[in-house]
Amino acid sequence: MINNKLRKVRKQTEMSVSELARRAHTSRQTITNIELHGQIPNGLLMISICKALNHDPTDIFFDPCVNHD
């Protein structure tokens, strides 16, 4: 599971799950799984989601304070 800020960012942009799914060319269930269950999107889906929300992937999916050593 990853810690992501997708739900927070989506709500800040006032976009529904359905609208984000449509813009990112995926299903509502996939967006819900990412938001609530920590499903990790593949690179292309991550980019599509971030484009739809007009955010950089590091803003949503990566925590700069985590040490990966």
C-alpha cells in the first residue's frame, strides 16, 4: 500500500470520482481503489490522473520525507 493524496487533491479541485475516471480514461472503481485502498497505479495511469488534476505526480503519489534506503 502507498500513502497518496489523490482523494485530497481531487476534492480540492472539486472533481468527482466519475469525472476524474472519465478524464483519466479509467474506471470509477480504479480511482476508488487508489484513493481508499492504496492500489498503486501503473505509470501511464498515474500520468493520466495527474494531467486530469493538473498536478505533478510527486504532489500526489510520493512523499518527499520518506527515505527509501
